[in-house]
Amino acid sequence: MIPILDVVLPVFAIILAGYAAGRMGWLGEASSDALNRFVYYCALPALFFGSLARIEPARIFDPAFLAAYTGGQLAVFVAAFASARLLFKNSPAEASLFAMGGIFANSGYMGVPLALVAFGADGIPPTIVATVFMSMIFIALVTILIETDPRRRAGGARVVRDAARAVFQSPLVMSALVGMLWSLAGVGLPKPVATFFDLLGAAAGPCALFAIGLFLVGKPIRQDLGEVGAMVAIKLAVHPLVTWALAFHVFAVETTWATVAVVMAALPAGANCFVVAQRYGVYVQRASSGILLSTALSVVTVSILFSLWIAN
């Protein structure tokens, strides 16, 4: 229980610190936007490239692990997207962010230290691979769904072209692709360069979480609580259950990597949901509330998972 609290509570506290700073008038709405731009264009790309460039190519492209983890995410994403459209009457752009909140884990910021505590150095490679592929695939997918939403733009070939351009202009997608190519080339990173990416990438998590707190100032968190609650239930219960079934009973995933996959799936919604939502001005408040509520509840759910299964 204590190792989980050591990871989860500081993350939640950073959100509260951002909220307190905004509430006391130290920082305003412009600060939240500036922090998100820094995270989106600078810190997260540094984290993605610096991590992928130093992982062995064979570990990056482990087919069983990728099939179990990303396959589970895709299955839950499709179901969540359909639910948001049918039950909550969301637009395609809104439904895509609802579904993203249901599968996009806080694996980069919370998962890495948790894996290190629970599994030691052996838990870090699958955590990084899960984080990067999740980010690359689903940020691209959500970008396409938002860009092609007919309520936002006119249909036709121009929409498809604009969506493709948006994906390949995304610093998050491109930094991951370049990192994979760098790893495949086997060039390696000089130590000063690696340190640069480590330092810049380390700023992504705190800044994104702090920005969430800033944005929540003056916002009614209870608004659309039923919809937000459904998103959180998908993230904390449905997603890890589907991943467990695939990792342990469908695909031949090595035990440590399979266990890490389930832990990553059980984590609360990641701050990137808020980053993408604010980037497009869609679903921002509900994405923020989902991150906040799932993070608070994960203190209990992830602790139970760890104490009843993984720690044994």
C-alpha cells in the first residue's frame, strides 16, 4: 500500500497545487495554456524520443506484448466511443476524447516510478514501450477523429488531407517515430544529449498536471458527473480486465511484461487527455474532471490490485 501511495498521492497533490495557485490568483488562465504548449511541443517530445532512442529494437517491437496491450486498448476504445455516441449523444470529437479518457493511462508519469518500485529495472522497458505506443497510436487516432468531425469542418478529401497533416505535424507522434528510427539505426545517444532529453522530458508530467489544476479553478467538477463517472469506470475497471484477459490468456506474453501491462492499464487517465482536449478546445472540462476523479479513485483501486495480486 505504501509504495502506491508514495506514487499516487504526489501526482494528485501536483494537481491540487496548480488549483491552489490559480485560486489564490498567483497564476491565471494564460499560464495553463502556456504550460500546455510547453508540454505538447517541448517536454513530451523530448521524453518520447529520448526513451525510444535507447531501447533495443527487439524490445520495442515485441509482438505478443503489443498485441495484448494495444489490442486491449483498441477494443475498449471502440466500445467506449460507441457508448459515448449512443448514450451521451456526443459528437465524434467529444466521443473520441471520452474513449481516450477510458484507455489512455498515466503510464509515463505514474507508471514508470510505480514499475520501478514494484518490479525493479525489469519493469522499466515494458512501461516505456507501452507509454510510447499508446501515445503514438491513440493520439494519432484521436487527432484524426477530431479533425474529421463534420461538426467542426466540412467533409470531403480536404478533411482527410488536413487530418493526415495534423497527425504527422504532431510533435508527439513525430518524436516517437523518430525515436524508433533512431533505435533501429543503432546509433545511440551521446551522454550530454541523453541528459538533455532526460531533463527536458522530466518536466512533462509536473507541468501537465499543474496545468490541469490551473484550468479547474472556477470550473464545476460535478458537471456531467454521470458521463465522467462512466469514463472513469471504463478506465479503472474495464480496461485492466480486458488487458489481463489478453496478456495472460490469449497471447504468450512473458510474465513480467504481462503483469506490467495490467498495471499500466489499471492506472488513472493520463494528463495527455487534457493536453489534447485543450489543444483543440474540445471536451476540456470533462477530460480534466476524468483525470482528477480517476487519479483520486486509483489510490484505492491500484492499491487493491497491487496488494492482492502483484505484491504476492
